[in-house]
Amino acid sequence: MAMVLDAVIGKVVDELLSSVVEMKNRALKFKSTLERLEKTLQSLAPLINQIDELNKKLDRPAKETERLIKQMKDGKELVLKCCDQDKIQWWNCCYKKAEYQEQLEELDGEIRRFFELDLRAQDARNGLEALLEIKEFRAEFRSVGLRNERIELRGVCLPPQPPGFTVGLDGPLNELKKRLLNDEVSVSVVTVTGSGGSGKSTLAKRFCWDEQVKGKFKDNILFITFAKTPKLNAIVQKLFQHTGYQVPDFQSDEDMFNQLEQLMKQIVKNGPILLVLDDVWLGSESLVDNFVFEIPNYKILVTSRFAIGRFGHPFVLKPLSEANAINLFKHSASLTKSNSDIPDDVVKEIVRGCSGSPLALRVSGRSLSNEPQIVWLNRARELSAGGTILDSNTDILSCLQKSLDVLDPKSMECFRDLGLFPEDQRIPVAALVDMWAELRNDDDATAMERIYKLVNLNLADIIVTRKVASGTIDYNYHYVTQHGLLRDLAIRNNSQEPEDKRNRLIIDTSANNLPSWWTSETEYHIAAHVLSISTDEAFPSKWCNLQPTQVEAFVLNLREKKCILPMFMKKMNKLKVLIITNYDFYQAELENFELLDHLSSLKRIRLEKVLIPFLGKTIVQLKNLQKCSFFMCNVNEAFKNCTIQDSEIFPNLVEINFDYCDMVELPNVISYIVSLKKVSWRN
């Protein structure tokens, strides 16, 4: 190990790894977490060595790794503290154990996130400067997408870490081991089913990280989130990326799965394979067949909230027992014997109302954490009067609705806004800030406060891919995620009125699932101030005859290689915020971009993963436009040959941001926009 890691960051990792190996058998209370951290460090060792060597060849300091080096050094001190826990006074022991446990898990997560995003960006940057070196590392750093020259790292299909605290999963975990680890059993596909929020995904993650499972499948554990509208092409591309092979140019769906089968046959030569297809929805179960091959030592684990019987009798994940439910609820609500004045009968009444649903227990517990006793009593009284809440999926939503009662009106609107974005996708906080600034006059700090309020109530989660200096507000590396059931709750709250009367209209056209009025030639008037439309490759080229005259924020979610902007945008004379995000593998081409001429009230534009056409086609002043943000876009054509006259299109532009963009040179036109106060380009 010392020979492999003889570079700057390598030495720091080696020191931390040595401490973990030495202390894991002494700090028994943290042994499982330390073993997981040991596995992370060992698996990343070759990649760390490659990064250090690349920085040496380029004769530059590894600025991107300075933050990680500091975290490694702090991590070494933390490991030593864990070993010395016996010296802590007894009254402080539980608190310190929880604190150290949380810090260890955070360290492991930070290391993984660093190598998923930071080094991907570093590799792409170095690739533009030294293509020769990149070619040498191609086998280690994954493939180069020839059409847009992107460079990816391995590991995009690694199984996520399970939560640090789980209950009631030991029995189901052992059952899965019997079905998937027994070589004498010929079963190749096992399905786990249960209601939304019952812990199916958590069980799958626990299974992937179990030592016995890892001992059998080793590095051949692949984790894919299928979601409601799976994109098979994107899934197969991820599998090729993860395993280190260049993504082929598939000629057809048949060719794609033929090549996937050959990939799996190649991987299985190195040992058994476990493929996890998480969150398969009704109507998508037939798509699982595409991943089933007659290959020895190839196993598939499927989770779904719907029972799928085509692969044999599914394993049903039942609600938690009362004892396990109480333990999970108390942990989520931060209740202990020493600090709680909440009567046991009140706790049991609330737990009984959650009917053993882990998600409902977590959300309800977090919503009551640190609340005064009267709030607990009122919640228990309400549940007692209504009997059992969670008998079905609808009842789970009803229970979760109770957790929204603590939200003030603006925070409730923010929660509903999370439903504007696609399922199982990270929501950039920057996009939310742009919307809320114009719709609710929230400044950056207020917007972040509202997000963290939702996080603290377990109504959303936040991912920070890079830490910023203390005391600063930089949300460019912050993303919001949301459990599918909570997103359903947000959409449900947006759908209480007829479509044409709603303040927030969400239209998902995936798989050509169009509203009944979409194809009508008659004008369809809406009262919505916020409009969200999601499309995919099955989307018809013809847009509807919508009359969005009141829309102030338009969120367009794409999954297609080319998008023709809708002509009804001409009628959005009140539009203030335009957010266009492409979730496909490649950048999307935008047509009809000149429609921006008609958006005289537009103040903010945010574009992600699109090819931006020449902005000189826009001939009308966007006199109110104040901020433009481009993320992972190709902007070379946008500003090509722009003149001082073209700069007059943006007479009041204050801020422009380029992040992870394809940019040969800084556009000259920027120097002509005298109103600019901030120009940011990163990565």
C-alpha cells in the first residue's frame, strides 16, 4: 500500500487507512462503520495514485485535493477519538458516540462524493490541457463520449450507503441471502415488494453492503434506480461507464441489449454479478426482461412498490412490528429516556397511526423532534380520533400530510415547488433560488433557510458536493433530493383544483402520456403562475395550443436530443424565470430560441446540458434580463462573432455564470455589457 500511495494525497490516505485498520478492533462500537471506511479507502487507492501522477505530469499543485487532504487529517484524529471513547464521562458517552458515528459516516460520504464530482471535473479539465495523458489513463478513468468529448470516471453504479440506523431488516436480509447467495438454488431474479416508504430501497442497500454479500460479488455489485419512467438507453450507458468500457454507438434497442449481454459475459469472468434494479414501477416490469440473461453466477434484485409475479413469488416487506416501529420513531424524534417528558402512551398512539411504515415513522418523528409537549399531545389526539391512518398508499399520503401542518404558507409553497422537477433527479438549489427570488422576493439566505427547514422536517434531503468557506452563502454545489413518496405528496397538494384553475400546473408527457386537451385545436387557457412540463424521446413534435398568459416561471424538463421550444411561449408576457434542464446523456439542441424576443419581462434564465444557438438571432432587447446561468452547456456558438451591437440585447444584465461548460474562450461580448457586476466561470 505504501508503494502504491507514494504521492501527496496518497500519503495522507495511507495514514488514515493505517489508523482505521489499527483501531477498528479496539473501537468496537464503531467497528462496522470503520470497516466500511476502510473498504472505501482501499477501493479508491489506485484512482488516487492516478490523480497525483496526473498533477505531477502537469507540474501543477493539486488544488482540487487540498480540501480532501484536510478532511483526511481531521479523519485520522476522529478515528483516534473513537478509540478513546472509554475515557469519556458516562453521562456524555451516548452523545459522543452518536456524534462520532455521524462524523465517521459524513467522512465516508464526503470522500465518495469528492471522487464522484470533484475528480470528474478535474479529469475533464486536465483532459482539455493534456489529451496525451488522458489517453494513458483511459482504462482507469472510463470512456470519452466522442460526440461531446466528456470524460467519465468509473463507479456511477456503486450501491448507495444505507442509513446509519435501521430496524426490522435482519429477517428480510437473511431471506434475500438464502435466495441470492445459495448456488444450489437456480433462481436468477428476486423481487422485493411493499408499499411506498416500506424500506425496500433501504433493504437493497443493506444487502449490497453486507459483508457476506460483498465477499461473494466483490466489485461486481451494480445499483440502478429504475424510477417511474426508466430510460433504458441511459441505464445501459451507465453500466458501460461504470465497468470501464467505452459507451458504444447503439444501432437499435436490440443491438443495445445484445452488447449489454456481451458486457455482462465479460464482467462475470472476474466473478459473480449482482445487478440491483431499484424502484421498478407498474408498467415497467416487462422492461426488466431486457436485463435477464442466461449467464451463470448472474443475479438480479428488483424492488418495486407493486407486486411483480413474473419472476416467481416476490418477497413482501411487511410493516414494522410495534417494538421496531417505536425504536425507529424515537430515534427519528431524538427521544431518549433521559431527555424525554413525552408520555409513553402518546408515543404509542402516534406510532400506531403510522402503521409500521418506516418513511411515515421517520417523517413524523422528525417533525416532532424538539417540539413542546402540547404539540405531541395534539398530534396524538388527532390520530386517536381518526383511528389507523396508514392502511394503504393513500393513507400514507394522508399521514405525511400531517407533517406539512407545521409549515408556514411560504414554506408550503416551496415544498410544492419541488414537484416541478422530475422524479429521482437532483434539484439544483440555484434553480430554486432563481424562482423564489422572483416569485416571493426571497434573497439567497432566506431561500437556503427555507430549504433547510424542509430538510429538518425530513420532507427533503440536501446534498452538498463541495464545502464552501464558513460564513459564505454559495449554493452552486447544493442539490435537493426527495423521496418518491414525498414528491407524490407535493404533486398531490398541487392537484386539488381543476387543471385550468391551478396556481401551479405540472404536466408530465413521458411515454406520450398527454392530457386529454393537449391535441385539441381549441385554445386552452390556464390560470397558473408556475408551469412545469416534462418531455422525453417519445414526445410528439407538435405542442398544444396553450394560453399561459399568467405564467411567471416556466420549468422545462427534457429527455431528448433536440427540443423545439413551444410557440405558446410568445404569450408568456409575464414570464420572469425560465429554467430549461436536459436530463439525457448528451447535450440537447434547442430550436426556436428566438422566441425569447417575446419575453419582455424575463429576468432570469438557467440552462443545463443544452447546445445554445447563436444569441445574435435575438433581435429584441431583453431589457429586464438580469441573470444568465449556464451549466454543462456548449456556449461556443452562442457568443460566436457577437459584436458590440449584440451586447445591446442585454442592457441590464447584472450576472452571468458558466459552470462545467464547453468554452474555447471567454466571449468578447462580455466586455461590452457594461451593466455586468458579476461574471463567474468554474470547472
